[in-house]
Amino acid sequence: MKKVSILVMMMVVVVIRVDGNISSNIVEDTLKESRDSEFDKLMIEAAKKDPEFYTLKEEVRVKIEEDDFDLVANGEEGILDISNVAQDSKKMLALGDGGRGIFDTLVAIDQIVNIGSKAWKMVVENRPIVKVGSNYAVALPMGVKSAGELSGWSRPKSYVVSFYFENLFGIDVIRVSYRVTYVYGGSYRGRGKYLAAVYAIPERVDVLWGFSFKMQAYVPDATVVNVGTSANPIAALQLKVSWSASSVLKEIDGTDVYYIQGDGYFEKISGSN
């Protein structure tokens, strides 16, 4: 039913034209310069006949909503099982002398590192990556091998980010939503606040024929830092989500940057409005 409604909408759009015209010379020049193999001859011909429909507006509508999301309940494959973290930490602390001794010389609580994923693809050729949930970043003390060595983790905190791309007719030709989720507050033997299971996964990708969308996420090592003190560290990192929306006539690229702290603080510091 959804596909039928989209086709009907496209037929109506072709009939109802807008007053503003696109120069035929500009259209021809743009098509000649197109070197992207993902656009076949049919798309190029369609763009020639109806350039207004296949031209994206520069403005992108974005909506961010906080969402109550349980990673364990939703059964995300590969995501940190929060229910086991406390139990794993107790086992670690039970290793000789309450977990002290040699382990103290191997862990530097004030030096924060990401031993998880540093970059992962989210959407390729209009298709969401199914197992992207197995890719996530962490911000843990140097020397720690897993989040299970820490205790006191919070429930997952989650935000849903929605994108809407319009053509010159004002029709949403690309609609994408993805989820940014993280677990915070984990401490190493009662000290510090660290991050685990920091990830971004696509939830919905709707792209009309003739348009293309791709998206990827990455966490630069230089952004994984300690914003607390040496005695009581607070981990922080920047999660960057880059995307590209395009047709044969127009391409729009952007990067959204999210700042996340081990005490739960979250802020979008740059990107689409």
C-alpha cells in the first residue's frame, strides 16, 4: 500500500509544476559532469524531463527526540548486556586480594581509551546495515579489557535523530532516522565515570527512486578524553555521523557531531539544524 501511494504521489508531482524553472543549460552541464556509477541511464533521463523533482533543497529538516530504549530487552545482537556487567565486575574483584595487587599496575584510570569500534557504516546504497549494532565505541580506563570489569552502569540512554530531505516541489524524497545510544556511569573500583556501548544505528531509511543516501559513524581517538580529574576521571568522546544525500543533479553532504560524557551528559555540538 505504501509503494502505491508513493507512485501516485510521483505521478501527481509530474503534472503539477512550480513557477520556478531550472536552466536547461545547468541541467545538461550537471548531467555531463556526473561520474557516479550508481545513477543509470533511466535516472539521467528522468532528471532531464523533470529537474525540479530530482533536485534536492539545501535545507534539511532535523528532529532529535530522547527515547526510552532498553538494549537488552530489544535483543540487539552484539550489544553490551547491561544485566551482566555488575556480575562480571564482582568476579573480577574476587580475584586475589579483592582484585588489587598486580592489576593496579596495569590499569591507568585517568587515561581514557576506546577499545571498541572506531568507525562503521550505517547505510550503504539506500540500505541500512543489518548488523551495525555489533559496532560500538567505549571510553574506558587504559588497561581494562572490557566494560564487564567496571560496575555501577546506568540504563541505556537513547536519542532518535530524524532527517527529512525535500526536492524543489517540497516533497520528502529521503527520510532517515537513526538512534544514538550509550551506557554511562560505570566506575573502576568505585572511581571514575566511564562510557560503554556508544553506538549509532539506522532505524528507518525511505528513499524514492532516483535518489541516493549513505551514512557512516566514527569516533576519532583524539576526542576520547578525560574531562574530570586524575583521581576521579570522567570519560568523554565525540560521536560523528556523516551522511550524503544525492541525485544526478544535486548532492548534499553533512556531519553531525555528538558530545557524550561518562556522567550521562549529551549534546549535539555541530551539524544540521
